[in-house]
Amino acid sequence: MNLAIDFGNTLVKVAVFQMGDMVHFEAHPDFTLKKLRLLLKKFRISRAIVSSVVNDSAPIEKLLQKSYHFVKLNPATALPISNQYETPGSLGMDRLAGMCGASFMMPGKNVLVINAGTCITYDVITAEAVYFGGNITPGLEMRLKALNTFTDRLPLVRKQFSNELFGKSTVASILTGVIRGSYLEMNGFITEYKKNYRGLKVILTGGDAPIFETMTKSKIFAVPNLVLYGLNKILTLNEPNQ
């Protein structure tokens, strides 16, 4: 069995794969050694991969390196795609894994991956499995916090779904502005990318994906754990006998 761990800005997502199928998933605000040991007792793990955009994954990596075939995703890792990003050292490994996941799920297609998490990222993998780059914009929480932080009187509004065109109070105006503004941004990017990539497919993933899934008028495919599927594909490619 394969173990894939994605250390994100907000959550640590963990999945166990068997023959390409996800058989177990869990997510934590933090992922401790105790939680890892419990997981390793439950499943017969033989290979593990870690992707991290934070700096607190070292203890987990150290434990896995001792007993398993281990891969730490980095710019030098062998990939099932061609990475043409001009600054690969600064590329978030979650974005890279997402591209691998999209190419695996929709081979031979141009695919736009929208990851709605701490940030909202837009990345395209071509039908030839080539990745050139994408866009990064603030996520919903970041936008809500920015309005509160950089003004004297605007309140911090809790993130929640809103499909209203406009708000009738300050709180509602902030919420509709952030949610609908992000929605319009998303559809704008989809429209522009479709002009440049024939037959473009769109995958929506990330923690805030459910908020946008029912709003967007574009045909999209919701894949909640795309990054983990990509990590599993990378791990399989980097097996010792490969």
C-alpha cells in the first residue's frame, strides 16, 4: 500500500492507496507522530510520499525514511509530466502534484485545475502533459481577513456560502463581494483559458471547492483530493524497480 501526505497551509491531508484506489482518507489541522504511528499499525504501508508547503513535516519524514521506500516531493523528483515552470524551486509542490493528478485522470486532454484553498490557484496541464505555469490569487479566508486587517471599521466576517447578487448590510456586502467576486474571477479565467486551449476540461479541487461547485455555470469536474492522487502517481513512478 502507498501512503501520501500533503502538508498544506491549513490542513494536513493523508491518504492510503491500494492498486491506485484511495482506500483511506483523513485530514488534520496538524499531523503528529502519534497519529502517523496509529495509521502505520492499521495499514501495511510499503511506500510513502510527502509534499509540503510548510516547514513542520521533518519529524514525519524522518520516521518514514527509516522503514519505507520514501519520496519527498521536490523539484528534482521524477514526474509523469514535463515541468516547464521557469522557477521550479519556488513552485508549490501541491500545485505540481495537482498537475500530475489531472494528467493521470484526464490523459490526452488540456486540463485547467482550479484549487480553491488558502489561495486560489489556476494551472493548466496540456494534452501533451506539459506544465508551463498558472495564476495565484487570494483565497476566501485571505480576502475576508484582508478587508478587516487593512481597514479601520470593516468587521471580520465568517466564511459561508452566499449566492446573493449584493448585500443589504455591511456584513452581507463583504460576504457577497468576496464570494461572488471570487466566483466571477473563476469564470473569467475559465473563459480566457478556453480561448487558448482546445477542448479544455476543468477540475475544481480544494477545501472551498463546494462553495463554487454549485455556483459556476461552466462544466466542471469536482475532485476533492486531486493532489493526493497526483502524489500517489508520482510515488508509483518512483518505485525502486522502475
